[in-house]
Amino acid sequence: MGSRNIAFLLAFIAAIIYGISFTVAKDVMPLYVKPYGFIFLRVLGATLVFWLVGLFLKKEKIILHDYLRIILASVFGIALNMLAFFKGLSLTTPISASVIMVTTPIMVLIFATIFLKEKATKKKLLGILIGMLGAILLIVYSRNQNTATNASLGNLLIFINASSYAMYLILIKNLTKKYHPLTLAKWIYLFGLIMVIPFGFSEFNVINWNIIPSSALYKIGFVVLFTTVLTYMFNLFAIKKLKPTTLSIFIYLQPVIASTYALIVGSDSIDELKIIATLLIFIGVYLVTRKPKEKVQ
């Protein structure tokens, strides 16, 4: 299996884990762990794992001016990304959150056009508008969902999360050409941990571990080890061989996986609005990411 195929496989596995995580995390918070406390726990756990594993690998020196890009990657890939996601997920439903997340490829295109000066065709711009319309439908008209405490705000925060992750993919691409993925993960998560301490430490500190059932503890462990550590490493390895827009395509799988898992365990439902919004978003991302026939990546 070639390195590019391995990158696709890793991205596919990461998408499956992310899709399941929408419901797994929702089962834990805010009942047992508040959103920001969960973030602190997640980032702290991942930081410890990355640095402990790093002890067994050759130390790699980072060029001084690259630290700025790493810090920015921490802001968009860890701090803002996770704060918006976990708070948003605690307010909305798993299916709505996963549907909005598929706007990430659209945001990747926008940022690539602005910062990397890539050309945006009329077809891609049309896709952006259609996809954005789908996201806006969910954000504005989801307030009557019975399983969500504040769906409008929650969906808006998930959209901010999607935009933040798109910016992270743009920032991290060139760094993966220069440094080992574990080296990047170590420093990105260390800086990210520092950033989330003011938001999450107080909520982490009040967690009553004695009342948390073993099933919830397993789910917390899943989010820390699989959703955070494993998927982060998989995506860092994948983006070394793939373009940011190509890697973001795998987010399309998340609504399918999340919806299937959520429906199986009975934690969410499907209605007409979600179906219409999903169709609009998928039409949008299809137009955005479709390649001209004469170009082959």
C-alpha cells in the first residue's frame, strides 16, 4: 500500500472515530463533566501522552520563527476549536453538530483563496453559498429541537469550530513538511493546554469522580485516547501526503457515521429541516471540492 493510500486510510479511520465521538461525548457532558472541564481533561491527557511518547523518540529542534505558526495552530486547532465544539455540542444535538461540521471544506477553500491565493471558480463560489445556506438554516431554525437546550447558539458555536479547524489545516500543512507529526503534536498541545487552563480548570476541579459510572469513565477515556490522541496523529500523518482540501473531504463521512450511531443508541432523531440542510450542505461541498477533469491530484 502506497503512502498516499495509507494517508487516505488514516483519514478514513479518523473520520469514523470523530463521527462516533459526537454521541459519546454528549453522553458524558454536561451531566458528569461540564464542557470546558472536559476540554481541559482532554488536552491535559493528550499532552501527557504526546510528551511521554516523545521521550522515546529522537529530539527534534524547531526553528524559532516556526513557533509563531505553531502557536497559531494551537489557537485554531486546539483552544478555539475545542472550546467552541464542546460548548456547542452541549447545547445542540449530535446530528446537527455533525452536519454543520461538513462546512469545513468550504471554509478551507475560503481561507486557501485568501491566504494561499488559490483561484476560486464560479462553481466553487456557488457551492460556498449553497453550503452556507444549509448551515444557516440549522443555526437559525433549530431552536425548537426538544433534545437541545439552546440549538441556535450551539449550532453557531459548532460552525465557529468548523471554521477554526479549517484555518488550522491551512496553518499546519507547511509545518508537516519540516517536522515529525509527534514533534508538532507535543508543542501544539502544550501551548493549547496553557490556553485552555483559564477556561477549563475550574470546571475540571469540581468534577465529582465518585458519582461518575464506569460506562461514562470509559467514554471519557475514548475521547481522550482515540478522539484526541489517535485522530490527531492520524490527521498529521495524512496531511503530509494530502492537500488540506483533500483531507477535509473526509469530514463528509461524519454526519453519516454520527447519525447512524446516534439513531442506533436512540440519542437523536431526524426531521425535515435536518434533511434539507444536509442536502444543501452536501451539494455545496460537492461543488466546492469537485476537480476539473483535466486536473488530477
